[in-house]
Amino acid sequence: MNDRRSVWSWCFYDWANSSFTTLVVTFIYATYFTQAFADDEARGTALWSRGIVISSLLIAVMSPILGALADRGGTRRRFLVASTMICVVASAVLAFLTPDLPYAVWLALGVFVVGNVAFEIGMVFYNAFLPAISTPQTIGRISGRGWGLGYVGGLLCLVLALFGLVGLGDAAPWIQLPRDEGFHVRATNLLVAGWFLVFSLPMLLWVRDPPRAAAMARRASVRGAFDDLRATWARLRRFPEIIRFLVARLVYNDGLVTIFAFGGIYAAGTFGMSFSEVIVFGIALNLAAGIGALLFGFVDDYLGGRTTVIISLVALLAAAVLAVLAPTKTLFWVAGLMVGIFAGPNQAASRSVMARLVPAQHENEFFGFFAFSGKATAFAGPLLLGIASDAMGQRAGVSTVTIFFVVGLILLLMVDEQKGRERKVAAETMAAERAGTAPVA
């Protein structure tokens, strides 16, 4: 299934879904919510962190189960379609929720949580397609291309939101919308819904589930999925490098999730950025991230995914320290661009490392745990940031992300990628022999 159409369709799904993470989770709606739905920004930040925490817990519980269920039935595409549609609808609904509605805060947070959970669940199945549409020689390049297109897509969507709906400074937006209760800002969620829907169609229509071996084509059931989860825990003990990598990612990804979730809020609160400035900052961040992901895809193929992640973590740690200590908006911009350049390679290379280590017969299950490692403790970063911010200010809060980068880096140094790949080949060969088929080279 590694034909050009499948590869580009897969990559453009990153382009499609980046609208949600960029506009809703990170820059526009997150900032709007903290300002419009709460009495003050501190209260709004605390409420937004609750939405992130609840999402993370639900994703941590659901993703391994759904991954195992899809492995049983070979239905990852159906799950991807369903989760995409739920996220699209939730994004559109956010556009019509106003602060004066009864229980407006909890209604908005509830819809956001539904959309965010659906988005992340979809990523479980989307990531599981990567080994099927690539080869061992191209997997890093394709993963990097996907992340690169994702950041470019987020960039263009931000540009459309800024000039088309919100407006920059005194310049009027292309589309004149009512500004009562911030509808011109909330309307960016309709842009997200349309963008996500349209650009995800190639992936949803053209990329099919890979053929399942007869031994794996069992009837899907929830009970069977739980049985598979228990078996997966037992199987994971045979892949210690995967376990080490997942634990490392569980830690360092918390720092990255926290930066993404509160970057715009920190920019506005600490450095006094206006709403338009936050969007421009987001545009620059996404431009830098797209360039970084595309360039480091080649570094991944040349040096390996683990080395690429290590390089990115060192750079992200330096950027976080600079963001905390920066006395001026200019230095904060430098820190932000560093985060952009190295966040994409970190995520893309993490995905390619996992794809290199996972046996083909367990892709959905193990990628379910990959999502688990990205979200299982994702509440920890926002929680620590909130506690430190309340006690000592936003700078102290943001400084907590350095803890996750340092500890994650130390744990990652204990992962032997080459040994993990050898175990993968051995497991695939054994599975092929049991099924009576030749292993795929």
C-alpha cells in the first residue's frame, strides 16, 4: 500500500487535522476561552487546564482498548472516519456557544473535551497506518513529511483566520462578521471544521486497511479486545526497548503537551501580546515547525529516530529555559521559534521510532499504547504549571516543563533502537512462519 497516492493521502491528513490543534487547542480558542468564559485569565487558565486533564485521562483509558479492538477486526479505517467526524462536528458546535448561555463554561469545556478526545483517538489509528504506507528506508521521511505538512497546514489555517475572520490591527478582515460576544473569533471554529473535513477526505476515501492474515481475521468484540490487552501486556515484556521508549516518551511528551496547551496563554499573560499578536506568533511557530519537521525527516533516516529525538529534546530544553528567563518580547520570540523548529522533529521522529520497533501484527495495539504514553500522564504538566503559576507566577509555571524534558532525555538514552528493531524482525518472522506465509522484506 506504499504507492504515491496512499502516501500523500496519509500525509495530507496531518495537514487536515492540524487546524484543530493549532486554532482550537493552542492559539485562538484556548485564548478566547480564558478571556471570555471566565472572570479573569487566571481562572480561565485553571478551567482550560481541567479540560486538558479530563481529555488526557479519557484518551489514556480509551486508546489502548480501541487499538486492540481495531486489531481484532481490521477496522482502523472505520474508527478513523468516526473519530474524524466527531471532531469536525464538535469544532463547529464551539462556534455557537456563547458566554451568556446557561452553564456556558461547562458546556464549552464539555464540547472541547469531546472534540479533543476524538482527535487523539483518531491519531491512534492514523499513526498505525504509517508502517503500511512506507518502507523501512522511507518511514522517517514520510513521517517527517506528514508532520511538515501538518505544520504548514496549521500555518495557512492561522493566516486565513487572522486575515479572513479576526483582522490584524486596524485592518478589517476579508469577511465582516458580527463582533457581538466575539462571534468573529468563534467563527474560526467553523473554519477548523471545514478545513479538517475537506482535507481529510483523501485519507478517508483512498487509504484502506491492509489485508489481514487469516489467523488475525477474528470477529471483533469488546470482550475480545480486553483479552487482547491482557495479552499485549504479556507481549510487551518481550519488547523491552518499546517499554523503555514508551516510558521516556510518556515523560518528555508531557513537557511538549504543556507548551502547546499554554503557549498562547503565556504569551498574552506574561509578555502582554494582543490577540492578533498571539495569532501572528502562532503563524511564525507553525512556519518554523513545518521547516523543522521536513528537514529533520532526512536526519531521521540518516541518524535514526532516537538520535533525532535526543537532538530535539536538548534544543527544546534550551528553548524552555530561554522562554522562562527572557526579559523582552524579542527573546521570547527567539525561544518560540526554537520550540517550533524542534517540536515537529520530536513528534515525527518519536512516531518513526515506534514504527521501527512495532511488529506488523500488533501495529494498532502497540500504537494504542503509543497514544497512551503520550496522554497517560499529560495532566501532570498542566497541573504542575497551574500550581507553580498560582504560587510564584507564570514564569515559574512554565519552568516546570524543563523537568519533563530533562527526565525524558535521561530515560531515552537508555533505549537501544537497533536492538529493538532486531526484536521486531524476529517477531515478524515467527508470526509469518506460524501463519504459513513468507515474511515481508
